[in-house]
Amino acid sequence: MRTPSDPYLLEEDHLEEVEKHPLLAWTSIKPGDVVSLQVPGIGDYVGTVESSTNDGLIIWTRDGLNERRLFHFRDCESLRLMS
């Protein structure tokens, strides 16, 4: 039986997040893909994926001004592949 402190136990808000952008969609992003992300506190962000971690949970992007940003799977509310 799992306890509430079990890190593998999904919380209700996490289930909603997964519905917004499935982990499979997030981890299938590859360098060169243009993505649109909705990020709390930032709003809509569009950039080109430059690289990602081996597990695919973190991506680095470059925007139109050539600024580099890091995004984690859990930090974004939605994800759209633009190219």
C-alpha cells in the first residue's frame, strides 16, 4: 500500500497537467522542432528546441531574439509542436 508521501503517487492537480500535455508528447520533442509553450508568469512562448536532457523532461530553446531558455515538463501548462 502506498503512503501519501510516496513520490510515485499522482496528485489530482498532476493528473490534470498530464491531460494538458501528455508526457509522451513532451519527451518526443527533438532539436530543431519549433514549439509553442504556455508558461505561467510568462504567457505564450515560441522557440526552437536546441537540446534536451536524456529523459526528455527538460528542454532548452532559442527564441526569435536568440535568447536561450530552459523549460521543465512540469513548468508548462500546454505544448504545441509548430513544425
